[in-house]
Amino acid sequence: MVAVMVAQLLVPVISTMMVGHLGELELAGTAMASALTGVTGFSLLVGMASGLDTLCGQAYGAKEYRLVGLHTYRAIFALLLVCIPISVLWILLGNILQLVGQDPLVAQEAGRYAIWLIPALFAHAIIQPLMKFLLCQSLILPMLLSIVATLCIHIPLSWVMVFKSGLGNAGAAVSIGLSFWCNVLMLVLYIRYSTKCQNSRAPISMEAFRGIGGFLSLALPSASMLCLEWWSFELLVLLSGFLPNPQLETSVLSICLNMINVLNSLPLGIGAATSTRVSNELGAWNPKGALLAVKAAGLVAVCEAVLVCGIFMAVRRSVGYAFSNVEEIVNYVAEMIPFICCSVFLESLLGFLSGIARGCGWQHLGAYINLGSLYLVGMPISLVLGFLVHVGGKGLWVGLVCGNATQTILLSVITAFTNWEHQAAKARERISTEK
């Protein structure tokens, strides 16, 4: 799952890297659009689909295979409906940015990029539930092969669309959409014809649509839990547009955001594996197995955090060249690396802690913790350091680190005092109610 997450996140990151070599304006516009489309679209879809970590994982653990397919249909239908109002918002994005005072040139580039990214949004609404469908059954290899094939298609496709088509940064958005739809096709073909999915491949019926309320009861708090954290990173890029020298600050923080997204794919993969193992064991009425999975995931998360931070510090002075040839940007990125490493360490712990929350089904607690930690603790510190103390982009990031630290402490306390037998009983009750 770590490899799957890395490959999936590399699709938009590679396009951003190519846009960065077009110029500072194109990079700033793409960064602004990526931040807003992430906030208003992709984060919401990924968060809502995370409700399947609980529903499909526990159903599969209890050997209720038919429910796995039904939950997946409900998720796809709900996510496609959500894409419609989001698309309207993206069409108006350029005008909205100008109304709130963003640089007109940056706003124009951002609006153009967002419009061409709409096909990728609908593809993502299908990819996420299909991945959860396979994940709960531990069918990881088909996901890995499909996303690696997608990545191999995307690299030359993105190069052609960015540098040869004349579309500029809009070409990057087009290539992302085409690549995501290729991934959808691969996953659908595997699920349709693989014998490993024959028990969970339920036929489409009205029963799937009647249970959307049950899906939303977990999908909405799941979305809140993930979106509140995702939005905190994206909000830094938006705030950087109001700092002195906004093109430099926005470009650097967008590069840092892309790096943290790639690095966070490691704890996201660990968290996905954790939620699958925990939910499967709880659905199978094996609380000791769930606790063992938690301990193993914690050990892996700590080791991964130490290793990644060490490597990243060693290459801090050269990593900026992957995104830009401007010396000022590269040097600023090098100064931000220690702060990024702090976030990487905390996010590694949060990845597996959030996986536990999704596996157990207490996403609502995670949402409250994220709201209080990031927006009542972290964001005020960012505003004070960034705008009142005039530390700039570094000050914005320090506030985010403080919010992440608060999250980690609170989620760790809840996990330490979790009654696993009670969680197993709740899982069985949830499955019985659905049946």
C-alpha cells in the first residue's frame, strides 16, 4: 500500500514538476489551483471513501462478502453526485480568486488549470471506492500494477501535453485526467473478470441505493477527519499569497506541499494497512488480533519516520532543483527542509493512528481532534508568526507543526485507552444492523 500511495501521488506531482520548468508564473498558478482543487474536491472524495475502511473492512472480516460490493456501489454513486457542485465551483475558480484579492495573473492561470482538471475529479470518484473494495480484501497487487502502469503512461503523456501541445499548465491537468481514467479502466476490468472478486462482486440493485444513508453516516465524519488535516496544508499556500513577495512564497510552499504529499504517502500506506487489519480482525471478533496489528503498525511508523527524515536532511540542498532552476527558490526550499522533517515525523505517527480510527469506526472523534488541534491551536500560531512576527513562510509552517503535535498526543491517548473487546462488539452490531 505504501508503493500504491507513492505511485498515485506521483501522478499530479510529476505534472507540477514539469510546469515548474515553464516559469514562476505558471508554477504559482498551478500551485494555487492544486491547493484549491485539493481543498474543495480531491480531499473530500478521499475522505468520504474512507468510510469504506470501516464498512467494507468489518464486513469482509465477518465473511459478509455481499455487503462489501453493496457498500462500494453506494460510495461510487454518492461520490459522483458530490462531483457535480464541485465542478461548478471549479469553473468559477479564477473569478473567485480575483474577488478575494489574489494576483490577477496567478488567478487566471489557476482558473484555467482547474477547469481542465474536472475530468480527473470524476475519475477519482470511482478510483477511491474501487481501491477500498480491493484493499479490504487485501488484493494489493492489482492496485499496485494498475497504478504503476498508469504512472508509466502519465510521464510521457504529461511531457507531451505540457511542452508540446501548447496548452502550458492546462496540459498538465489534461494529462492527469487521462491518466486517472486509464486507472479506472484497469481496476474495473480486474474486478469484473477476476475470480478473487466473485464473492464480493454483488450485482447492482436498488438495495445498494437504499443504504446510502448508512454509508454517509460514516463517510461524512471520515471526510471531516481527513479534510480538516488536508485543508490545513493547502491553507498555508493560500495564506502565502498575502505575504510579501507572494510569487516566491507561494512557489516555495507549493513545492514543500508537493514534497510533504509524496512523503505522506508512506504513512498513508501504513494507515491503510492498519485500518484494513484492524477492521478485518474486529469484524471477525478477534480483539487481540486488532491490538497486535496496532502495535505492529506503530513500530513500522516510527522506523519509517526516522529513516525518511534522515534521508531528506541529507539531500536538502539539492532537492529543490527537481521543481525549479531558480536559485532563490532552491535555497529557500533548503531552509524549509528541517520544518518539513518535523511534519513528516508527526504525520508518520498520525498516519497509523488515523488508520486505527477508521478501522474502529470512531472517525467522529478524529474529526473533533483535528478541528481543535489544527484550527484552534495550529492556525492561530501560523497567523501570528507569519504576519505579526513577520517570519514568513517558515512561521506559517511552524504553526502547522504545533497543530500536528497536538493531534498526535490526543489520538495516542485515545488509542492507549481503547477497549478492543467493546470495539469488536460494536463491529458485529454494525454488520447485523446492515444485514
